[in-house]
Amino acid sequence: MADTEAGDVPANQKVEKVLKTITNDLFAQKASSLLPQLHSWIEHPVSVITFQPDPTAFFKCKPIPTQSISQFSQTSYGKGDQVILDFGSHRVGYLSFHLGVEGVNVDAPARLRLTFGEIPYDVTENLHPCKTWISTSWLPDEIINVDWLPADVEMPRRYSFRYLKIGVLDTSPKYKVRFQDVRVRAVSAVSPHLAAAVPKLEVEDRELVDIDRISQVTLRDCMQTVFEDGPRRDRRLWLGDLRLQALANYCTFKDYDLVKRCLYLFAALPREDGSLPACVFEKPKLSPASDYIVDYDALFGPTVYDYTLASGDHETAIELWPTVLGSMKMALAHLDENGQFHSDATAAWKFLDWSDGLETDAGMHGLVLFCCKEINKLAALISKPVPFANIVSKMTAAALYFYDESRGVFVSGPTRQISWSSQAWLGLAGAMDLQSCLKAITAAMADPKAMKPLTPYAYHHVAEGLARNGGEEQCLKLMTEYWGGMVKAGADTFWECFDAEDSRKSPYGDCHNNSYCHAWSCTPSYLLRGVLKDFLAKRQTE
Amino acid sequence: MADTEAGDVPANQKVEKVLKTITNDLFAQKASSLLPQLHSWIEHPVSVITFQPDPTAFFKCKPIPTQSISQFSQTSYGKGDQVILDFGSHRVGYLSFHLGVEGVNVDAPARLRLTFGEIPYDVTENLHPCKTWISTSWLPDEIINVDWLPADVEMPRRYSFRYLKIGVLDTSPKYKVRFQDVRVRAVSAVSPHLAAAVPKLEVEDRELVDIDRISQVTLRDCMQTVFEDGPRRDRRLWLGDLRLQALANYCTFKDYDLVKRCLYLFAALPREDGSLPACVFEKPKLSPASDYIVDYDALFGPTVYDYTLASGDHETAIELWPTVLGSMKMALAHLDENGQFHSDATAAWKFLDWSDGLETDAGMHGLVLFCCKEINKLAALISKPVPFANIVSKMTAAALYFYDESRGVFVSGPTRQISWSSQAWLGLAGAMDLQSCLKAITAAMADPKAMKPLTPYAYHHVAEGLARNGGEEQCLKLMTEYWGGMVKAGADTFWECFDAEDSRKSPYGDCHNNSYCHAWSCTPSYLLRGVLKDFLAKRQTE
């Protein structure tokens, strides 16, 4: 998920704000007791680089190493000098360095501008002014003044970056500075040991191995004291994103406690109507964001189910069971007497994807049906009465209202919109037989007029929808095109948004405010190691 | 004193650097043991202000209060907002505030620009770009990013200011910020109690009372772990400035230990030829600056003499006696066989003042003669053999070489330059009888072609030269015009430089890099309470 603009929030936001949050202190305490001790390790830059124009590259430039780090640490820099360091891959952590001196006197402070880049544009272009409608406070640059040199400089804030641009705004005519022992204390809930212990992906396809590796780095760098949205921008826990991160985590790092902590964080903050916030703030104190999203709310139950299956921890699911039931109320309030989902039943926010003008009736119908089925399975697992058996029957029948038999696709809204997302969610819900669902998804994908996803979040559901309905090959093809496209473009971690045709694409008006290590983009590891595991194993032996 | 540019340093600087510093560890330890525990106290802003154009004001604007601080703390500020706080007078210390929030979510960091102003221009104009040849790192602004709000923000660096401009670079569309409990923890070696205990100046002239008060604030704010040059810019201990600050201190706060500490700091760092550095750095470790100034070197002895007289501490003077003798060597090396000072005898730097093109032969002759006499007095006080009796005789006689009998002034150099500084130092040295000396100073002051001083440092020596030669009334008139001119212009503390005709005057190319609380400008308290004490007492009773 990501930032939302004040203007984006539906008109009923103010009405929703009237609903009180009923904080569950016990759950908040449980979440608090699960606060992880972050692991940290030291990473050094690997070289000094410059970027040269390259029209064939996605970012229209390529890095050229110009100096080794040992040469760099012996080089002095004065007013107006600038240097770019390459840390070799994506890091999340705390920068420090020794600021050395060459000259007769240090008779003035040193003023430096440090710019932390996830992609080349961050360090090859000026970040200011930034034409974005979200906060420019996210822009990853700092100006610091160091009074007494030589000095050890420790930057107190956490940054997310591969490249570090150091600009010397001024020293004095009497001295220059040197940068020695530049390092980042990288942090994650995932230790390097644990990350290294993830079994090798047993495929021969180098591209898939790369996609899996980059997914894991993305996930690792988002796993901090919560599953963060993006370590550079937003840095918060969102419910729909949590579900995908947790699924990738079960196939890789298996950190069940961090998922459990996040489940309790949401469960600690239900509204009086049972709805869970789409996002919570950990700091400075636990509080719900003002965003409530019907689909994120409904996905809480499936997230608990996934956790219970993966961890074997039934106790938590039993304790959270009333919360799961409460979290479905808002979604179910959108069903008519036949069980058909109507987005306009309330003004509450239905998300599914950021694509502009997406009709959500069909997709939300699929999503809610999917959630009901998952929660029914959870009930069976933890010996609770199955709550949504009738609703599943009705909704399965009602799914046909969305089906256009002649075209073999699901349509949505008064314009009978065909979107990839509608097919994906009705496919994931098993609204029809496998063959029909697969055909619906592939038909929409083949239709140039169909509404495509904008975010990796929505792409994931399409990919999983394909795989779950017998379209494993198509799923792999989509992964190779989409996530593989980011790999070819030079991604160290997967991005918040990706358009192979436009390296400046941004949901926020300016790509300098994009996040290039983003939670909802880390799912290929789950697809390759979970959903497609048997398929790949079989293919490998053929 | 103040910053010097690399280019300003005489060509022999490199030769001088070859001379080693022979660190005296015992003296360094003594200095270290005298490190004061700084006093601190809390000051709050008194109002929110705006500056309105006022062509009659020195800075062409006047402050208008727009809001009380209690109203201000309830006001919310968002992207692009700006506010100026007035702390009522000059403060040196550490800023902190509570950064409060108004809005639905704090979903992004807050980015603020804080600008600390000693004078209106600092906060009414953009500081960047700054057309200065010294370091722009001194410019008093910071950009900070605060990740988690609400938060207590403590700025780690020390600032020197009366005005604080807060610019909100960004919050987010979802929240605004509030500034509550804005405060500065003001610091000084002088406690508020001690400052308040300085006896009232017994004069009726309101102007003189103001000048004395502002001198004391200037001195207090420069008295930190050393006598600083300026708490905003330079922040270092310079020898010539120390002497004047110490003299003002003996008439007010009487902090003898801080003077003693500074004497030992210099004495710890003689060059192998006996010269003392013009300036020392305390941090990160004690070290001499690369600047050696012949006149500052020679003034060490008089500074020890003043200290001994004021404190009664003979032991220190006895211990520093060899250092005193060593510190005269460089100056005396400029005398010819007749005892006449020749600046061109070495390329070493003779300062006296920043005025461009000042001929220093006459002034330096006076200064060295003055120093020899003071050191002779010190010898008598501490029962050492009087070292410079013969030299004083010779130099007194040789002073006549500089005297132009027909014009009644001292002239200097091949152009027979007449400057206020030449008269001042020969007058302070008592090179001729009182009447002739006074006539020489007043004649130069009356001569529109004579070279005027540029700095308050040089103005002080002119003023004291007048007073010491029977020109007490003229001294008061000069003080009222010069320091009184700063008072009329709105000074809270006395400035590094002042030109009543030009509020943008700067020795550094841009007044934004000037210091407006400067050590060598604090001497009126010494003149009024020391040099002119008897004269004012007599005048008061008439």
C-alpha cells in the first residue's frame, strides 16, 4: 500500500471518523511483547561511481566505477565537490563515517548534503523541487553541519538506499575533508544468518532465481519492527500488504512471531463496528491511521488463516476469532439479498488497485467470497462453527451475475468494465470451475481494451489467480515479463510501481517520491516456492 | 579577531609552519583543570513578529509583534508557512521545542528549516547564495527532518541569536504542526546570578548605561569554555581579543579563572622560537591555529600583567614569565639598532586593524613599546629583573622618527601615512608627553584624509588612547558616536564591525556572514568602569 492524499479519501471519511476505536489493551500488550530485537550488520560501499548516459538502459544511464574505496578514503574534497558511492545493493540502515581533514586549520564547520538513492535518478538529478502531491519530506536527502573535525559522524535517521551522493557544500579555504570508514549498519528483523539459510530455489531458469533472490531482499528490507510498506517511504504496516509479505515470509524466513505481532497490532485497534484500520502507526505510539479499506478489512481473516496453517499456532487464531468475524461486517454489508456485492452500498473505500477508474463490484465480489471461504477453512481448523457457509453458496451463485458468457469474462459496473483485477479475484475465489476462471483471466489479459493493473499488488493477484486455476505457465510468463522486467531494468529490490515503457512513472506525480523497495512487490518468492512449487518440481524432473 | 582567508596569510606562512610547536603538557593540563562548568538557564521567545519596511531604521525595517507566544503555540503550520520568533535579546545556547500535531494522521516526516538571526537581515533575507570568501558553513540555518510526531525536538548544535525563523518545508496533506514550549537553554561561563550582581554604573547618562549594559551582554555571550571571538562565527580564542575581554571582565564579572585558563592555553603552545599562536583551537583537541600575528604575540605579556594586577595571583605570572619573555622575541626582531620598528624586517603578519592599506610601522612601534613597558611593570610586581629597560629608552627616543612636528602627528611608512591607529598605539605607549599624544590622536581624527579604523578593536585603542592622555571627554564622545551608534541601530550585543552609513558592511563580502556579538567590541564596560572611572565619578559630583 502507499500514501493516500487527503483529497482521495471518500466523502464519508468524516462520517467514518465518528466511529470510535475500541482499543484492546491486552492485544496491544501482546503485540508489544513480540517487538523483535532487530539484527544489524555492517555494509561498506564497494566503489565510487559516476553515471554515464546510456539510451539503451531503463534509467538512461549506466554506472561506471571511477575509484576504489581505498583510493576514495585518501582523497580530499572541498567546496562544491561531489561524489557517489555504490553500496553494491539495497541497504536499510544507519549511515556513519569518519570525517577526516586535510589542511592547515579546521577553522569552520563542514556543511554536507547527503542524498540516499535507491535508483540512479535519486543521485543523478536534483530532488528539489519535487512535483508530487504527497509529502516532499520523504525525499531522501539531508544537510548536516559538523562543528569539530576530525569527527565520527553518525546519522541518527534510518535510510533505504544503494547509492550515497555526498556533496560538500562548504568546508573553508583552509581545509578539505576526507570520508573514511563509510558504512551502513544495516537492520532487519531477518538476520544475515537466517537469510543465508533459506534453501536454494530448485530451478535452472536463471531469471527465476534472480526474481526469487530479489524478492527475498525486498522482503528482508521491509521486515523491521513490523512488515513495513516501504523502508524509504511510508514505513508503515498495511493490512493487505501484510498478507502478501507474510505469505512470502512463510516460504523463506519463517518469522512467525513478526506476523503474529502484526496481527495483534491490527486486532488491538478495531473500530466500534468491528472494522480494522487499513494501516496502523507504531510510533510514537500505537494508533490507527484514518484509512479504512473494505477489502483490506476483509483480508484480515485470510491472513490469520495463512498464519495458522504455516505456524501451527491455533491459540492465536482462537483468540483472534471474534476479531476475524468483526472484520467481515463492513464487507458483508455490501451484499444484497442475493449475495451480490455492490460497491455503492456504502461510500467506504474499495481499493483492489490504484488503476484509475477501476470498477470494483466484480473484483470485490470475488475478494469477499475468497475471504469467506478462507475464514470457513480457518473455522474448521480451529474447531469453530463455520460462519459463512450460506453466504459462500449465495455469493458463488451470485458471481454469475458478473459473468458475460458470450465473452467468457467477468464484467463490472454499469459500463460492464473488463479488468484483469475482476477476473483475478473471482478466479482466486473459485467463483466458477478452474477452466472458466483461467479462461476469464487470460481473455482479459488478451483484450487490449481491458483495464490492466497498475501496481505489483494487483499483478500478484492476477499471477496467483492464473496459477490457482491451472495457468501455471501463464503465471510464470507474467512473472518473467513483469518482475523479470524490473530485474532487467536493474532492480536490486522490487519497486512500488513499474512500467517497462516509462522509467519516470509514479502514482505521486514525481518518481523521486516513489519507493523502490516495496512490500507488495515481494511475492514472487511465494509464487515460486509456494503456489508453483509442485509445478516447478515436476517441470524440473521432466 | 576573525577568520582569515588562505590568501591573506603572508607568503612566509609556509616558512613559519616549518617552526615546530613545543607543547607544554603541564600548562595544557593546568588549562584543562580550569575548564569551567558552564551555567545554563532557560529563555523563551517573547512574541511572534514580522518585519515591516522602515526607511529610517538602520536595517531598513522594524519588527512588529503579530501574535503572543500563547496564541502562537495554538496555531498550526503547514507546507510553505513561515514564522519569526523574537527572543527579546541575544542568546547563545541550545534550542528545543515540542513539535505538536493537528490533523488526522502523521503519515510523513516533518521537514523544517530553522534560521537563527542575530540581526533582522538574517531572517528577512535568503542566506543562500552567500557572496562571501570565508566559509558559508557558518551561515546560521539548519534543515531538519522529524520522523515521528508529536516529538520533543532538541537541536544538538549551539546557536547565537535573537530571532528564530521557522519555515515549514513540508508536513503532509494530512497534518500540520504546532510549536510548543520553544526555548533556548542559554549557556555562558557567567551565571545569571553573577551577571545580575555587577554593580550599577553610576552615571546619569542613559546612553552610557545602555552602552555598558550591551557590552556586558556581549562579553557574557562570548564567555564560554574560553573567551570566544564570536559565539556565532569563529568561536575561537584569539590572543589580542582575549586581552580586551579580560579587561572588561575584571570590571564586571571578575572571572579570573577563565582568563587564567586562556593564558595557559596559549602558553601550552609556543613555537620553538617562543612565538605564541594568535589563536588556539580547543576542540576536538587543543592545537594552535596556523596564524601567528606579531602584535598579538607581544600582547601576551600585558595580558598576564593585567591578570596579575586584577587577580592578585602572582604565582601564575611567575610560572608564565619565561613564556612572556619568549613571546616578545618576534616583535623585538623587528627593531633596528636604534630601536625603531620596521614592519618589513620580516614578512610576519602585523595586524593592528583590518583597514585596507594600513601602514603598521608607527602603530607597531607604539604597540611594542607599550608591551615592553607593561612587561617591565609585571617584572617589578613579581620581583623579576626588569627585562626591557634599555629597549624602552631606545624605543621612546626612536618614536620621534615617526613624529611629524609640523603637523603634530605620527606618520608611518614611505607614504608618511597618518592613521588613527598609529596615534592610538603611540599614545597608549606614552611615546611623548600626554598633551602631544592627545593632540596627535585628535589631529588625526580631525583629518578627513587620515586612515580611520575599520574594527571596534582598533576603535577601542583609539578611545583608550584618548582617555589615557587626558582626552576623557573626547573618549566619551567617540564611544557615544561609535558604540552608541550601534545602540541606536538596534544592537542587542556589539558587532564585529559597524559602519553607521552602511548596514551591509562586511569584512567578508556578505554581511550574512558577519558576527553581531563579537569579543573585541565589548570594551566600553572597561572604559566606563575602569579607565574613565575617576573621571566619571568626578563629573557625577560636579
